[in-house]
Amino acid sequence: MSAQVAKPVLNVSAAFPLSATRRALLLDRDGVINVNFGYVHTPESTQWVDGIFDLCRAAEAAGYALVVVTNQAGIARGFYSEEQFAQYTDWMLQQFSMRGINILRVYYCPHHPSAGEGVYRVDCECRKPRPGMILAAAQDMDIDLAESAMIGDKASDMQAGRAAGVGMCIQIEDPLEQPSSRMTDVLYAGSLRQAQEYVLGVG
């Protein structure tokens, strides 16, 4: 099982590997991998976002390592435990593996600065929009962030990616919603298929 709590990175200058050897596709989970129905943590409540498996296959074929970076405030709020999240993550990784896709690692933040219960009420460095999970992944896995890409569905994902120095940040927009104010240095896509085109350099 590859899930683990992202370690807060306090010394940002030391977080980047001296000889980064690979690029990664960093994926938010809810809203990018699975449809965000709110605090999804069971197979029964899971619906895959259209195009996620094609995107991941294409990215792997193009030389990207696949890494998930996800806020999990449902843990902080007491909706499910870290053990339940780990069990669900095992199942999710198996679903990708069955389709020939290898997600190398899942980083998650179980904290919330105001709504967290007990030890989970933390103003941490790992919760997006802060870049701690991404920086931890870069350090742990020798990732060249400048050559990497990140896909999320919220502004906080993009803010975390930009703060970490990710070279390409792509936000998936809901076509049924009015576009929010757009950030510079962010690509906007109406679907994972369009995001895939950006990642592969054909968009």
C-alpha cells in the first residue's frame, strides 16, 4: 500500500532534490480521479471522472510518474478514519493497477485549521493551497517539479502547484458553472481529455 501522510516541509530550500531525475503528473483526487460527491471514502460511493484512465495511461507512456496529492478534511472532521482512508486508497490503487496503471504514491493531508477535531486541528504545511505535499513528493521521489505537471479542480490546487514550482498547472473547470477569476500561469481545461492534450503538448 502506497498511501502515506505527507510530511510538512519546513525548509523549502532543502526540499528540492539536488539531482532530480524524473518528471511527475501530480493529481488531485476528488474532482479529478473520482467525482466529488463530498468526502468519498468507499467503493460504493465512487464514480470515476471521465477520461482519468486514458489520461494516466498516456502520461505514463510519455514518461510521467503518477502521484496523488489530496486534502482529506473528512478525516479531520471525523467523517472517516485514517484506517478507512487507507483501505479505500488500497482499493483505488488496485482499480488502477487492474487497468495497467501504476500510481506510485498517494500523499494526503488529514488536517484542517479550524474544523479539525483533536490532533487533526492543525494549521499545517501540507494542506493545499500550501505546497507541503508536493515538496515532500519531490524530495522523496527525486521529482523535477519544473518539468512536471499538476491537475486539480480548485484554485487551491493551482496555488499549491505554483508555490511548489510545478512547471505546468492545469485546472479542470465545471462547464456548468460560471468561470471564476482566472490565475496567471495556469491552464484551464473543460475536461480531462483537454488536460491530457496540454500534458502531452498537443493542446
